[in-house]
Amino acid sequence: MSSSAPAPKRQRTDTDAPYELLYWPGIPGRGEFVRLAFAATETPFKDVSNENKNGVKEVIGLIDASNPDAAGELNAPPLAPPILRHGELVLSQTPAILSYLAPRLGLVPEESEDPDAGPRVLSLALTALDGFSNEPHDVHHPVGVAKYYEDQKAEAKLKAEDYRENRLPKFLAYFERVLDSKSSGIDGWLYGNQLTYADLVLFQGLDGVSFAFPKLIERLKKSGKYDKVWKLYDTVKQVGGVAKYLESDRHLKYGNGIWRHYPELDDE
Ligand SMILES: N[C@@H](CCC(=O)N[C@@H](CS)C(=O)NCC(=O)O)C(=O)O
């Protein structure tokens, strides 16, 4: 490594710059976790691929393997969307984006009040992403992400059985336990008596799995074992900015993304 060129000066991004989400057009996908953070706090943002016919070209340009500096010389090139652009900052990885936005949008307790809230909320959000986003994706793509579902149907069926019987109930029970814990507080939020981005991630994950596995979710709801989790889901849905967003044209329907409804993978 050469030490002759001075490192570019790194500075905080311009906070007056618009927030821009770069994601695949037409599906909620992982972009939805970021949209919800803006929606819940009624923060203006640009949804580049959905608002601009050529927006998707910007996403493709940023992940272009032949251009390591596509995101600018201070930003590591993103591997995959969602990508947040905020002034000079170009950031990928859903949880990194959410932890960047959270203190700016008020989706995490103030550091002066609760210095370790950041990593604690991140830990909850990562667990919700594992259980309700990453694992449901692997149910329909257990062998290869680049292969068609039709070419891995047998394996998907096995994976779905494990998800339905073991994994999803485990994650639901975990979040019920979180809501029973003192760390959550008394108002039914996951952490510290306030709406955080972990609640939004859990909300979106629950919504996604309800679309993908409607019969399973009906059965699990009826069990009465996860009532606090479903109450939180209903509460988030009624947060002013979220409710407005869900009724707006910006809110996209599920399609061929993470949460897919294949009846053969659901309960019989
Ligand atoms: N861990 C990343 C996963 C990003 C990801 O897998 N993005 C998908 C769309 S939701 C994608 O385009 N992946 C392309 C790839 O992984 O090659 C995150 O949470 O942001």
C-alpha cells in the first residue's frame, strides 16, 4: 500500500441534503425498512427508482463491479441495495442505514439519556431482520440466490417446514420475551418506552411473513402465545405517519421479492 497520496479529508455529511433511497423499483423488499423510517417520522425522502424512470440505472451504476469509485471516493462501493444517499454519504446494508438515520430522525433514545441505546436497538433490529426477512428469503431460495425458485422447489419445501415449525415460532417467542422484559418498558415498544426503528423492522417483517404464509400466521395468532407481538404490529400500523404512508401511492404491493406467497410453502 502506498503512503504517498494524502488521504482525503473525511467530514460529516451535509445535513440539509435530501435523503435519497436507492433500491429496486416496484417492490417493497428491504427498501421498505428504510421507507418506514422516513414515513413514521414524516421525513421527506426521494425514492429514486420509483420516482424517476431512469432511477434504477443509478442503483445499477452504484453496484457496478467495474467501477469501485461509483459511490464517490470516500464511500466503499455498495454490494447491493438498499442504498442511502445523503449528501456525500452513500451507505448500503439495511441495518447500517437505519442506525445512521435513527438519531437524526428520533428513532432511537437520545445518546445523552441512554448512551448504549444505539447498539441495543441495533441488536433487536438485526434479530428481527434475521427472523422475518433473511430467513423467509432463504425459505424460497435455500440452494442458490441466483437460481429460480422453480429449480429448488423440493429443498424449499423442506426449508419451509423447518421455518414454519421451528424458526418462525422461535423468533416470535423471542420478541414476546423482549416485550415481557423490563428493557422494553411499559408502553409496548421493543425498547425504552419509545418507538424505535427496531419496532418498524419487526412490523415490516411481520407484515411480510403474513403475506407469505397467511395460513401459518393465522394458526400462530390463534395460539395466543404472541399477543404482545401482534399488539405491537397493530400499534405501529396506527402510528400517524405509517398509517398515512400505507394508504399512499408510495406504498408498494408485494411481488417477487423477499416475501413471496407460494401456497405450497404455507400450512396446508
Ligand atoms: N444484508 C443486506 C442484503 C442486501 C441484499 O441482499 N439486497 C438484495 C435486494 S433486497 C439484492 O439486490 N441482492 C443482490 C445480491 O445480493 O447479489 C441488507 O440488509 O441490506
